[in-house]
Amino acid sequence: MRVFNFLELSSQCVFMNQRSFETSVWLSLVFLISGVLAVADDSTFEKEIVPFFGRYCLDCHDDSATEGNLSLEQIDPKVGGGPDFETWRIILERAKFHDMPPEDADQPAAFERKALVNWIRGKLLETQQPGFPIEDKLKLPAFGNYVDHAALFSESTGQPVIPGPPRIWRLRQKIYGNLPVGDQRLRGSHSLTDPLVLSDGAGFRDYAARYFIDEPTTEMLLSNAEKIVPVRSRFALNLLAEKPAGPMDETLRFVIQKTFLELLRRKPEDDEFERFVRFYHAVAKENGRQIAAERLLMAIYMRPETLFREELGEGTADKFGRVRLSQMEIALAISYALGDSPDTQLIEAAGNGELATKAEDLRIRPPASEIRV
């Protein structure tokens, strides 16, 4: 580490103005502090990381036994900007997900693994380079509910569990068929299709696979909605297609709210009212009230909430950055974990504001007959 000679610097500043001198001194202090921090970082590497490698890694990854063409014996401790940046990224991922050391080798204690992971993670974050692997990987569907094995089954560490980022889950076909938007009772009589089919296999493949609502899927969903609306929303269609007794916009708001409550289990927001009212009038002007009524109801049937389950949360974050799921999100998450339909008791409890605390969550349990094993 090179430290500036301040006497030499001062003698050179005879020809500088006061502002230049202050700037030079400030820069010198920055370099000095950076050097001290580098020494501290090297100390952490020597005291914690090197012993970890010696105990758990070098039997297979030293210069004489480079399994996987990887040697850690001469790895450069300078993570950011060093020659082994990509190697450090790989080590972090393997250590974080317990891929290394292998199962048949000696395993580090939880605190040892955590120290390694935190040190590498901090170094990688300092680089501010994109594509940081752990954060990106945890956003993939296969890792959406990842919980560290030790944290799940070992003794409590007293540390809070930090969940993944906000996300939405596409509903599986069985759930879609049990909802008004995909009423499976009409499948045979009205030639409904199964637009949300899954890949082959059972178990958790549903959650790990990448499912997109692409153009062919959207066409099938629209076709189903077009066939279901005249059956399930006949009363609303008749109200809008015939000339209403009162003001048209009042009837529209009544129909929109009624359909929202039936399908989405909530009332529409003011901007949603306005948007759907404008949509109806625009279609009616060109195609008449009947088609406008059908398209309005189809648009509500195709709302994202009818095809996805949200885990977005509501309210402010706690000191750990966690945001509690909304009461309806809690009710649907539990319902779809235990079965293929929204649980009536849970939905009612959410609507009444009875899922606001953890204690209330534990009191609300679906009947044993509705739990799917």
C-alpha cells in the first residue's frame, strides 16, 4: 500500500491556490482510507475464508487435485476487478444452495457457511456489476419459495426469514376450472378448452416450470370467456342490452360492481369504474349495446386477478424489509395450497378483516374434509 508523503505534498503546493491544496489533501485521505480498508478486507479473507477452504474445499480443489478444473489454492482475494471474479460468483452460488461441499464430505457449520456467503456477497455487491447470480436465481420459479434447509429444520437461529421478492403465480388448470371464469361444468355443453395445462409429471413441477400466457393461450381464454358470459352473467347482459329504466351509467356501475364481486371478490376502484364505463360506451357507439355488454363482461372475466394469484403485499415494510400479504392474498395462498378452490371460510374471514394478525391466521383453519392430501 502506498501512502502519500504529506511533507512532499505540502512543498509542492507552494504554487497551488488554497482550493487546489484542499482538494489534493482530500484525495490523499481517500487513498489512505481505501488502502486501510483493503488491508482489513485481506485480514477477513486470511482469518475466515482461507481456513474455510482448507477445512472443506482443498482436498478436491487444490493445485494437485483440481476437480472440475477448479483450484482454490491460489485464488485471488480481490473479488471485484480481480482475475477470479467469475470463480467467486460460482463459489457463492454453490455454497448458498448447499451444492458444495458434496453430501459425502464434511459439512461446515451454519455460521461458517453464512460467514463465507456474506463475505463473498458483500464483495460482489461492491462491484455493482449486473447479473449478480443469487438475487437473479431466487427470482426464478424453481426458487420462488426457497428456504435454507438448516433454517427450516435445525434449531432456530433467532434471525428473521426474509422471503423472496413480490410475485404472481399463474393458476393451475384445476383451479381455473373451479372458478367462474373457467367453469368446468360447462366444458362439455359449451366446448370449453383447457388453456392452462401443465407439463407432464406431478408434484411441484407446476411451480418450477416456466408458464406464460402467450397468444394461443390468450385466444383460448377469450374463447372460453365468450362462451361463459352469456350463461353465468345473463342477468347483467340483459340489463345492459335492453334500454335501462334509469340513467345508463348507474346501471353500468351496478353491473360492473356486481361482476367484480362475483369474480374478483372485491369492489372496483374509481379509476376502474371510469375505464370500463368508457370502454362500454366506445364499443356501443360502433357495435350496439348487446356487443358492448358482452365485451365489457369479457374484459372483466379476463382481468389478471382471475388468472393469477398475487403475492404483492400491502402496507409498509417492517425493519427487515418484509411486507405482509394482504388478507385476501393470505386466504387464496392457503386455499390453493390445500385444495383447488377458494376456501369459503378463509375468503369470508379475509373480507371481514379477520386475517390481520398471525394469531388470527392460526385460528382460521379449513375443515378437515376440504384438506387435500
